[in-house]
Amino acid sequence: MSDNTDNLDDLFAHNRSWSAQMERDRPGFFTGLVKQQTPRYMWIGCSDSRVPANQITGLEPGEVFVHRNVANIVVHSDLNALSAIQFAVEHLKVEHIMVVGHYGCAGVKAALSGLRIGLADNWIRHIQDVRDRHHVMLDSLPEDVRADALCELNVAEQVVNVAVSTVMVDAWARGQKVRIHGWTFGVHDGLLQDLGLSVDGAKPLDAAYKAAVQRIRSKWSKPGEVIQALATQGAQVNQAVQEAQALAPQPEADATGPAAA
């Protein structure tokens, strides 16, 4: 039987090499790191190993507080995520919370296609709710960009979920200055994109969300495509109503009414 511990031994060897190199290049680095848990930023991202928050943003360890899960979802019943947000806001006093999705996210793709992957289907169901809410827009887009559009819509949805959490409502009520941002990351080019959804509790959340959705729609749609899709859907609804009315039984004439006189 082969011994798989060799692979783990490599990780410890790399760790020792990295630690020694850091101390040579930056003497006192680890001494300073002990005192450096004073981040201004919180990153809520995907667990995907290709999306490391510190490296992407060029921040040092201790400068960004990180919470990650499959497809960067914030659910009101997820005490793990909510506890992390509360710790970041109330104890670390972060000033910015970035909700960051990434293009090519397997969770988003599974939600879009309805692919079954196991227990995580129940988690990804939250993204399917986003998909269903915006199905008119998504159905109008070319197939090859729908996953990217859903990635951005999911970020917008999670920004709202963070914003309406009791943690943020209470923080803003006591005047704490903390802002939530919606971003995406391109694994293909290493670049962050600001979706223009930034909320601080001062302006109506619903208006900011709708404006972000409109920008996403405009970004991925050709002119007129979404309008045509909405018109088509409206016509289909009207036709269904008319057909239902035609099939409905007509009320019988009242024999005592004017027609019988």
C-alpha cells in the first residue's frame, strides 16, 4: 500500500521554506503579524481555491478578514456567515465589506443548468431562486454569457442579504460607518470588477439593487433584446388569460330578468 503522507510532508516542507524566506526578506514579519489583526476590510467570497483574497487585493495577512463558502452566498439562517460578519463589524470595526463572486463559478453553473451535485444542491438552491427571479433576462441572453450574468446577479442578491441582516441594520442605526460593495473576479484575467452596487444604509436599498440589476442587464444584452423578451412574455400571459376566459362556463340567463319579459 502506498503511503500518501508524502504529499502532506511536502506541504510542511514548503511551509518551513516560506517561513524562512519571509524572515530573511522581511525581518520581524511574524512579530508584526501578531499585532496586525486590525483589518479595514471584510471579504465574503467563494471557497474556490483560485480566488485568494489577500493575493488578489495585494493586502497583507491581517489586513482583510475573510469568509468563504460555495458561491459566496449569505443566507439569513447561516449562523457561520452571520457570526463572521458580526465579528468583523462589531469587534474588528471593518469599514468595507466586499461580496465577491467569480466568473466560471461551478456553483453558479450548477444552479443555472439544474445540475445535481449532491448535498450542496440544497445550498445552491439559493442561486436557483435568483435564476428564477431573473429568468426573463437570462433567457434573453446568449447561452455563453448567462452564467456570467447570473454570477453578477448572485452578487447583487447577496449584497442585499448582508445589508438587511440584523448585524448591519444595528450597525447603521448606531451610526457606524461601514459600506457593502458588490464585486466580481475574473479567473481568466485576474481582475476585479466593481458592479457599482455600494450601500451604506443612507439610501434606499431597493433602488440601489434595481439600478445594479439594470446595469447587469444592459451589460450582457444586445439593445432591444430584453424589451422584446418582456413584450413576448406579456403577450403570452394575455393569451393565456383570454384562453382561460373562453373556456370558463358562461353564466346562465336569469329567466326572471328583462329577457324573459
